[in-house]
Amino acid sequence: MIVISKGRTAEIYRLDGKKVLKLFYQDFPLSEVELEYENNLQIQSTGLKIPEAFELYKINGRYGIVYEKISGNSMLMEMFSNTEKISEYMRILAEVHSEIHKNTVDKLTSHDERLKRDIYESPVLSVPEKDRLLMKLKEATHKGNLCHGDFHPDNVIISEEGPVVIDWITAAKGNPVADIARTVILIAVSEPVDNFGNTEIKEDLRKFLCREYVNGYEKICPFPRDDLFFWIPIVAGARLNENVPRNEKIKLYNLAIGGEKLEL
């Protein structure tokens, strides 16, 4: 098998012309692999453009999922290759995200419950800081829309048939604005994974991408900007329970406790 790409949780191998294997790393829990597989099966029924999941797979003590092979580059790669089209890609990102949020999948887990768990389990936040964020989450408007949970340009493949969304392990039912907040945070502070080596995304470009994405989404599905600022500390606090680089943790912490506010 030939490695196509690597991420923080898994490697992608080419099996043949029509299938790939997403093989998770040794320490990745089987329960999470099964969750992604089941999520994908549920979401396939919506008609959204996502890779078809065929079967669970095990090799050398590692678990994976066999997926339909989607030909094309990630939107992030396309953005770096075609910088003159960045605004267009952000518009497409907003369009695809809004289409996701039009759906409901009742069997998915609650996004609010996942946020609550991650905030509670965060090794970075103090108990009073957790309590403040959990109280804020309790006051939030709760909804049941389909949320991707990790939607960003590297999880959208630009194929000949149009954009295809991958990596549905964090899919849940919840408030679309919370899902938008996650995307904004990822664009604003996260670093590209191994596929981009030492590529650095400048601060000014990050701000521009965030504005283009949020403005694009608002044109399609208007929402109060204050709602987005309400969710950002909650979502940032929850991400502090994930395995992210130290520099990103510092930025997330400042967003979570209110010491920093994103310019949108």
C-alpha cells in the first residue's frame, strides 16, 4: 500500500483506483474508528457529497476504514496553489457548510454534550474556568442541525464532481453557529498538518480568510454576529482537550477565557 497523506490521527493509503484506506494510528481507540464509520453511514443517506464508507479494516494491530477514493486536492492545497482564487474558495466553503447545516440526522450524538465533555476533561483549564464555560454553554440556544464538528479547507476535496467533505468522526447534531465558530477558530489559529511541512499562514491572511468565510455564510444563511462571538470561547475551550501544538493551545486559551477576541 502507498501512503497518500498523513494527518494527526491517521494515514491515508491507496488500495486501488477506486478505494483508499484511512488507517488510524496505533493508540487511536477502536470505539472512535467505529464512531466515524457509523457517522459516515448515517450521513451518506442525506445525499451530501461525501466519500462512501465500505467496511472496517484491521492490519498489524491498527484499525481503519475503507473509503471510496475521491480524486482531487484538498481546498487548502488548491488555495496555496491558486492564491488569486482564495475569496472564491472561501465562498465555496461557506456554501458547502450551509448545505450541511440544512440536514438533520437524529442518531448522531449531541454537539452540546461533546462540547461539555471536552471542556470538563480539558487538562488546560482550571475548575473555575471550566465552570464559567459550562454555565455559558448551558445558556446557549440548542438546536438539532447536522454539524460536521471539524469543518475546514483541508477537509474539503475539490473533485471534478464538485466539493466533497471528508472526516466525519466529529459529526453531531447541534447549533450551526457553534459549528461555524469551530471553523473560524481553526482558520484563525490552527497550523497545517504534515502534508504542508513548514508552511506558515500569516496572521493577515488568517483574518482575511475568516472574514471571507463568515461574510459568505451570512449572505446565504444570515445569523446574528453576536451569536458567533458567544460560541467562540465555548468551542475554543473544548478544543483545549485535543492534542494540539503548544502555540495553538496558548491562542485557544486566550480565546476561551476572554483575553482575546477574533476580528471578524
